[in-house]
Amino acid sequence: MKKAFRTVAAALLISALTSVTAMAASVGWVDNGDGRWWYCTSANGGSWFRGATGSVDWEWIDGNNDGISECYCFDDGGWLFMNTTTPDGYTVNASGQWVVNGAVQTKSAYIHSAYQY
């Protein structure tokens, strides 16, 4: 009986540790499994973009590392607005990108410095 209990306990512990590891996402887009997305800003999965209580947060993100950032809007829980009008009146497409007259708004992801090192 004790051996069976230990085996079950060990299996549960390994299972719990595996799911914690899986939740520790690298920096980037995270899908919660039901079509809602947030953007992880820390390697341990503990930080993300979000607006202050009752407000939104707009962020320029180069999620695919192509050198071009798109602008995304997040609610106060950190969830990406998608295919809607944001509370502050802007339109975002199905990917959550800010659009004006159907055109995705972009800017260079590279920071140019006047100083050469």
C-alpha cells in the first residue's frame, strides 16, 4: 500500500513540475487555449503588457522578428483586443493589430542611434 501511495505521489509531483515548466513561457505570444492571447515580456512568464485598472495599454511589438513592429492593444487584465473597436475608439483586426482604413499600422523595430560605437 505504501509503495502504491509513493508511486502515485511521485507521479503527481512530476506532473505538477512539468506543468509549471510548461507555463514558464519564453518572451512572446501566449495563447490561453480558448483563442485569447497575451504577450509575455519576461522569460519566467511572470510579466506581460496590460493597462492600468480600467484602461488599455498600447504596445509596438515585433513578434515575428522581421524588423517591423505592429501596434497592439491590451486590456487591464493583459488580454489582447482582437477584431473589435478598443475602448478608446481604435480598430484592431483579427490578429489584434491596429488598423486604419484596413491598413495595419507599422513602424521600424530598430532603434537608430546618433552615436557610433
